[in-house]
Amino acid sequence: MTPGGAGGAPAAAASLDAWLDWQTRQHARPIDMGLPRVTAVADRLGLRRDPPLTLTIAGTNGKGAATTLAADILCRAGYRVGRYTSPHLRRYNERVNVAGEDVDDALLRDAFVAIERVRDAVPLTYFEFGTLAALWCFRQCGCEVQVLEVGLGGRLDAVNLLDADAALVTSIGLDHGDWLGHNLAAVAREKAGVFRPGRPAIWADPTVPEGVEDALTKAGVTLCRLGRDYRIADLPAGWQMTGAQGARDWPPPGLPGAHAVRNAAGVIAMLTALSDRLAVSDADIAAALRAWQLPGRCERRGHVLLDVAHNVEAARSLVPILRALPAPVTVVLGMLDDKPVEGVAAALAEVVTAAHLVDLPPPRGLSAAALRARVAPRLPVQGEHATIAAALAACGTAGTVLVCGSFLTVTAALEVLDG
């Protein structure tokens, strides 16, 4: 298939936006879990033949932050690293990063052209196009290591077309229930699908749902678990991690919260398990920990705190962070219809004294009025707004303003804050 044909793909020189818009129409459903289609195209591109050393990171929350930290540690250690994350906040290029820099439009277009030349009639989703493009870019750029964030779940996610040399599950919580299941055991089984027999498998969540570890053991996977195989403890000026190689003291991570320390420890455990193939120093790890930041994750902009939290566990993790910030706490909240709105509201109610609700676009986005009907019993709603700009203006500058609920909400806030 040649890009640019009548009614077909965009021309090779078309804009990146044109390619991305076209991709949204190449599959009947925006999400279609399963590996046969994307694996078939990957094999035509040779992406599973002698790939770079691959680290795969899954989890309900924290997987993007952990992916970013792991990639930065390896970059500091001198490796040429490809990092794949999703979704993006402002530019699609944020998803595909080589050696610490987002790739440019031209390389992404070349990747999409290469995919389209071999795709034939195989339908791919927007995310599947992006995953294949990232893997293709990492090959073209000579990456020695690729650190891949799972998009949704794990077992059936496009990232899982590769056998990870090591994998990490950061956390288990209820989200995307229609695809992953409505109990923690079902979610855990899906996320554990990124593990491979005989290869390092790190479990950074404090608990493992009943039956999950037994099933993994029968499949030849041995978990390295937080609280059993390695431990973490607070120190006056940082934290300590104790594992098979003894105790190490680490500086506080750039990202706040106990969950950030758990995620960091999981990354360190994964890299330690690969120390015979990937040499990193304590200095590399400490420097990356201090510098660890991620747009839209506990990002401070003056009195505004931006966080993409959109499930109950993520909202709960914000509570102790908000308690340490200036009061009162006002929330600007915009959410999607399929998220646990009531649970998020209940978690935030512990610290929030006022709420301003904002419209998100249909079909999945809730209007401020619809959101109010679901949160009003829990949150003290003071306003409904059509735009983030109006909501932020209504909050004033006293205390702390939390913007959360969705990547869409935080992206819109960043556009306003950056003018």
C-alpha cells in the first residue's frame, strides 16, 4: 500500500496532524484489545527480531512516572535510551523520546509511512499505530534500551507484543473496568501479563490479590515483591531501600508522596535485577531521583497544583500532599463519564473546601452540570464552568488550587497558565 493514494493514507510529506487524524478512522473502535493484528504488522517491520533490551512498565497509577525515571537513570548511565509513554498532554511527540529528547515530526511521519507500506488491510487503532511507530523510531535511532509504558492493562496491550527482558507493575487499582475487570484480582491478572517466565518480574504494589502469585508461579514467573523481597523505610533526609544486595540510602524523589517512593523502589529493583546487562551507578540513580519531574503529575505552578489523577487510588495519594500545602484547598475538576467520579470526589472531600466543575467534551466528557449531579453530595460545589479559564478565574489566588480529574482537564489548564 502506498501512502497518498486516492482515499488512502496521507501523502508522506503531509503534516503529523494529518497522519494522526487519519489514524483515528482506521479502526471501527478506538480501543480493540488483542495482539494478533498489531503483532502481524510488527513482524512485517521486523520489530520483534533482535529488539533492543526492553523494559515494560504497567500499573493503574505511576507507570508513566516510573517509565520516565527508569529511562533517565539509564540515560545518565550512558545508554542510548528510547522511552515510550502515553497519553500526551500537549504534543504527540511527547510519547516518543530518544536520549532525553522528544523525536521530531519528520521521524514520526517516516515511521507512519513505513507502517502503512506493510499494513495492507490490517486495521490498527490510534494507539497501535503509535506503539509500532515508537518501536520503529527506536530502531532507526540505534537505541540500546527501550523503556515502554503499557497503555491499558498489560496482557492484551500493544506494548506486550514484545517479550520484556524485565517488567514492573507499579500499582493495582480499579480503572477501565469494562476492559480489565471490576475487581482487583482481575485487574492484577491483566497487568501481570507483561511478565515472562524466567525474567525479572517486579511487583511494587504493597499487596498481591489472592491467587495471582500462585498463577504466575505455575507459569514460571517469580515475583520480586515490595515488602518481602525488598523493603523501603523513611529516613530523616530521604529513604532507604533494603534488598538482596543490602541497604542503600536514597535522596527524596523530585515527585512527592509515598507512592513516588514505592515507584522509585520498583524501578531500582528492576534495574538491580538486570545489573549483569545494564550497569548503573548509585550516583546515576540519586541524580535521576532528585531531578524526577513529570508534566501534569503533582506539577506546581505557583499556587496551582496540576495532577492527572482520575481514579480513586490516585485521588487518595493526593490527600497527604495537599495537607502539606497552603489552605484552603480548592479543586477544579473535569472528568470523563466512565471514571469512578463518586469515589474520586469522596477521596478529595477530605481536604477540599470548595469545588469548581468544568465541562469536558463529549462523547466521554461530562458536562459540569452532569458532574455536579454525581459529586455534589460529597464536594462543596461553588461553580459550574464551560472552560478551564473561567474555572481558574473563579478560584482566586488564596491557598492551593488543585486541577485534576483527567488528562484533558490538566492539558486545558496548562494552555491557560502558559498563555
